[in-house]
Amino acid sequence: MTDTARSSATLTTIAPALRAAFERLDYTADGLLRMLGADAHAALGRGEPVAVRRACTGELGTLVRLLLVGDVIAHQEAAAVLAPLELDAALAAGLLEATADGVRSAIDVRPFDIGSGSRWVFADLDESMRIVGTRPDHVLGVGEASLSLLRATPRDPVADAIDIGTGCGVQTVAALDHADRVIATDITPRCLDFTRASLALNGINPARVQIRQGSWYEPVADEQTDLLMANPPFVVGSGTIEHSYRDSGLDLDGASELMIRGAADRLAPGGTAAMLASWIVTEADWRSRLASWLPDHGVDAWIVQRDIADPALYVGTWMRDGGLDPRDVEAQQVGARWLDRFADAGVEGVGFGFVFLRRTDEPSDILAEDLRHSFDDPLGDEATAYFDRVAWLRENDVRDARLQLTDGAALERVATIDPDTGWVDVVRRLHRADGPRWVHEVDDSAAALVAGLRHEGLPAADVAELLAVATGVEGFDDQALDELLTGLVRHGVLRPDNTR
């Protein structure tokens, strides 16, 4: 390699040869799982190098030790597993760094797969495998937050998408499987460089992506899109910036408020937004607080709270994320100021979750709810189906509809023992078996009603009336019936015959 070629090597220029090496050795999500096995693969996710290293075999194992474990690999071995990428080019581009005994990774590059095949992204090294320090303009890789947003983003085909705060480009790379074009923005030049390199690594035509620098919505001005994605720096703090990937410079949950307030105006008619967000939880209702950030007209919103963290736990977690040792006196002062700000604002907890929006021409429909139980299904498809059900409810009288329980719905009965009468039901819960696995408490009348609903049967109001006549029990009034059926349809427990 000539000196000129070596000096011009960048992550973007070495990407095609690096991808060829990955494909040759099956450095893919499935390939790693096959080689490591389930236990060592889980250890990789937990940042436990010993178990991973012991499971590494062959050339793929050497590549994993080099790029993911952070081991020093001899020059000859490293050159063999990176071929056709030349070792000098990998060093010149900053992918690797030289040591006294060989080379080791200087950049994180790993595969991910959300169901459409393996993709790869470049990012800065985190400290999961070795102590490396975190620079202020650190480019975050594929972590739990980004994977959560990947699984929560609707994948319906769209013409245009916008990725606010693209970071390493992971959301943009995934979106190009179903979007014709993407605008990727970030405030940090280093993030945009990594995004360009990630696009090249995946063989994506750069003409399909516009990369723009700027904060928040500034780079897209008044533009509108079919899909808006955002994993912004949503850490709830006191307005300081230590790391650009997580700190917004806005007080408390100002970053989430800014993103949520501005999202609807950036959506084309029928367009959808999927965002991660955090918010403070006080003695006031957090649902009302977030709903106040949205307009009264023109947007359907589904806000899902997946977790609430205790203030002390929250502050300690993010201090360690930033490389601060809670035992250090200066770090303790940082934590004290952080908790003082929470106390001044009456913060009892910090909520975290997803905000899904759809642009409409109707009065806004906003649902904010807790969804803190465990479930396996991703929320992307569910968000699309949820908005379709909201649209159906807006256009139809639910009492006149022919409804049916969704497949797999189950009725759970909880009973306690009475010495005189035996088992006595104290609660009945109607469960949806898939998706978010919603649960609705129902009484005997509601349980009997939903059991009698069929797509080929009578409208729901007629079934309710017949049930009242047959049992001699006073039936539902219109409001109670409407509330029951609307809630079950909204959550997909009851399904009209023309919705999913």
C-alpha cells in the first residue's frame, strides 16, 4: 500500500473490502450465534469476555476476538481474517490500533438482524469488554435502546423517512429496507461520518440518503415525512452536556418535550412517528403531562411507559454510563446536584418508553398507558395495527358492529376460598395472548357478552340485549357498553371483521 493510499484510507473507503471479509467468514448475527452457542452469545451481550473468548474457534473466532472481545491479535492472524482488507488500510482508517504485540480494535463494528438479514454498523468502543474511556462526542453503537427502537419502528413500505439523531446510522440502515429515501441528521460530525461509513459497509447507494448536520428538527425545517424515527439524547438531567449521545442540554425532560411537540408538524398526512423518550414522574398524572405536549387536532398518539426508575437508581446508572465512579468525591458532588434538581422539581421517578404518532385530519386521540409487564413481540407492527383500530373506532359505531374475540384470547378467573360456599371468584381478567398481551378486568356480564360475539353473528348491542333477556340481569346502558367495547377493540382483544 502506498503512502498516498494509506493516508486516504477511511472507514468509508475500507468498507467494501471489510464487508467481503465479513461475508467470507459469516460474521453475521446468525453466524455468531452458531459459533458461540446460546450461553456465550448471551455473555457477549452482557459484556463478559472470558466466556466469549473460550467459545471462539477458527477464523471467525479470531475475528470476534479482534473486533468484539478487544484482544490483541498477532499481525499475521489479523491480516488473514481481514482479507481482502489490507491490515495497513485497517490501521490507517482507524479500525484497528497497533500494540507492542500486534493489533486490536479501535472501532466497534458488529452485526445486527431485525428479521431482514444481517447488517453492520460502525461505532465507538464502549466499555463492555475493556476499559477505553468515553469521549464527549462518543458515537453510540447498537445497544438496548437502539434495538428497542428498531423493534418498535413500523416497517410498512414508505417513500420517505427521517432519522433524527442518527448516531451510528443503525436506524437509517434498517429503514432503507422499507423506505425509498432517508434523511439522517445529527448534531455531531463524528456521528455523520460513522453513518456514511455504515452505509458503505452495507453496500447502500448513498444517493438514497441525505446526511445533514444540526440539532433537533433544524436540519429538516418544514419538511414532512412518511416515517419519523428518533432516539434523541433523552437523559433526564439538569441541563448540562457531558456526552452528546445522551445529554440534551435541556432541563429535566425538555428533550422529550421538544421532540414530541414538534413531531406532528413533520409528518405527512397519514405519516407515523416512532420515538424513544423519558419523562419525569411526579405526584401529578404523567399521562396528562405528556398529552399536554400534543395538539388538540391532527394526531393520534399511543404513548407506552415501559419502565419507571427510582431517582437514585437513575442517577447512579447514568453516572456509571458516563464513566463516573460513585465512590469518587467529585462524582458524588455531580450526583448530589442531580438529585437536588430532581428534589426541587418533585421528581418521584423517571419514566421511559415509546411515543407513537400518526398524522390525521381529525381531532386528536391520545392514549398514554403503562405497559411494564414482559412480552416478546415487537411493537412496530402493533403500533400500525393500533392506529388502524383507532381509525376504525372513529368511523364506526362500535355497538352496531359485528365483533369477535381475537385468536388466543383467554379468560382468567381468580378465586378465594369461602368456608361456607367454597371457591368464590374475586376477579376475572380477559387476556390477549399475543402482542403486548393486554389484560382487561371484566365482570360476569362482560365475560358472557364477549363470548357471544361473532363476525357472522348479531351486532354487539343486540347480543347484549338478548343476554339481558336470557339471564334476567339488567343489561348495559349505552355508555357502559360503548366504553367496554371501545377499550377491547382499541387493544385488539375484540376485532371487527375488517381490521387486524
